[in-house]
Amino acid sequence: MKLLLHCCCGPCALVTADHFRSSNTAVVGWFYNPNVHPVEEHARRAATMAAAANSANLAMLPDGPAMTLADFLLSLARVSGPRCSGCYLLRLRATARKAAEQGFNAFSSTLLISPYQDLAAIAEVGKEAAGAAGVEFRFADLRDEYRESCGRARDLGLYRQSYCGCLFSALERAARRVRRAVDRACAAPTG
Ligand code: SF4
């Protein structure tokens, strides 16, 4: 069994690759995340992925291309449904096609280890992409292993991003920080 693993980032790839390798499967990674902006952040995550793959002995295909912000937003606008489902579809459809082209039997994604992602939507999108490309989508709920993944990334000194990837998620993170700061200020004793 040969599996192409869509890698959203280095930290999430460490444990996910081991999970699939443990079932007698040859795993190759592919970094394809045109959702990540700005371009400096995309480059930083790609470099972190390369370092993680090196330390985990994970073979990688050449990285998939980045996208301009305008092209990414257009690709989301073409898909009906929630923003994240469109983003998963963009990445998993390309991974499924790549897997079929390169002779893999199956594909999966490191997104499955993240407690911040919608696994039901990923399962649905993965199945759809698999059917269209004629390869199997391997689903596993790996969220219980997220802490271990973070620990390994910390031990290796890998960069761990603080927002999912798109500029919407960066703005949502900033809004959460502002809300927390306001709550703290309001809770502080006066006078
Ligand atoms: S929050 Fe994450 S999954 Fe959702 S659209 Fe943004 S980058 Fe994609």
C-alpha cells in the first residue's frame, strides 16, 4: 500500500506519518497549502515542513504551488458551502489527483490530527475527492494524538503557527486576543 499524505504543516505531519506507516503502508508527504497567507508565512511553514520531514525520515514530493490571495479567494467563491469545506476541497482534490497520477493507492491528510479542524467535513470532502480521482481516502480521527505531536515539534524546536492559515483565521485570532485583553481589563480591580 502506498499512501500520499497531504501535509498541512511539519508539526502535524510527525505523528500522522507514523500512524499510517504503522499499518504496513509506505507514506510519502506532499506540502500543498495555497490557503496560507501571507507569502512569508507560507514560506516559513514550507521550510518547517522540510525540517520535520528530514527528522521523521519522511520522503516528500516537491511542494505544491502557493496561490495569490485573489486566486485563493476566487477558488473559495466557486464552491458553495462553508469556507473551510471549500479550503479542504481545494487541497484534498489536488492531493487525490496527485496520488492517482503518481501511482499511489490512497491519500490522507495531516489535518486529521488537529482539534481545530472539522473532521466530519474533511471526511466528506476526502470521500468526494477520492471518488473523482479513483483512489482511496484513508480517514482516521487522530485528535487524541495532537498533544504528542505538539510535544515532538517542541522538542525539535519546530515553528508552530498560531493561526490556521488563511487571513480570515488570522483576523479571528486577532479578534480573540483583543476580546481576552478587554475581558482582563474589565475584570481588573479599579481605584
Ligand atoms: S480557517 Fe483554515 S481550513 Fe478554514 S479556510 Fe481558513 S485556512 Fe482553510
